[in-house]
Amino acid sequence: MEAKLVALIQQYHMQDRVMVHSFSLASLQNMQRLMPEIPRIFIVGSLQRISFESFKYADGLTSHHPRHPNHH
């Protein structure tokens, strides 16, 4: 999947206009290898998923908190 994304980014010359956000650290690792100049953000749902390993492949972290079904 990452190779297809890189191909599209290059096809449309978007290297300076995108950043990749992912729940998958493996996906971010692939993106770092394929296109290291693009910022990569690791989406974490829990603080337990954050480790020093995360920072090898991600330029930043963000949290994801699903909305409660009754929350408006």
C-alpha cells in the first residue's frame, strides 16, 4: 500500500504538500524507507503504544479518541 501511495504522491508532485498519518508503525517505517522527506505521524489510541521505538519512524504523535455514541 505504501508504494502505491508514494507513486501517487510523486505522480501529482505533492511531496511538499502532504504528511502521512497512520495507526501502523510498520506502515510508517515503510514510508520512511520509501520517501523519508515526508513527515510521518503515528496515531496512538493509548499511551501504552508509545515507546522510543515509535520515534524511529514517526516525526510526531497524535492521539485518537473515538467519540462516544451518545456524545454530540
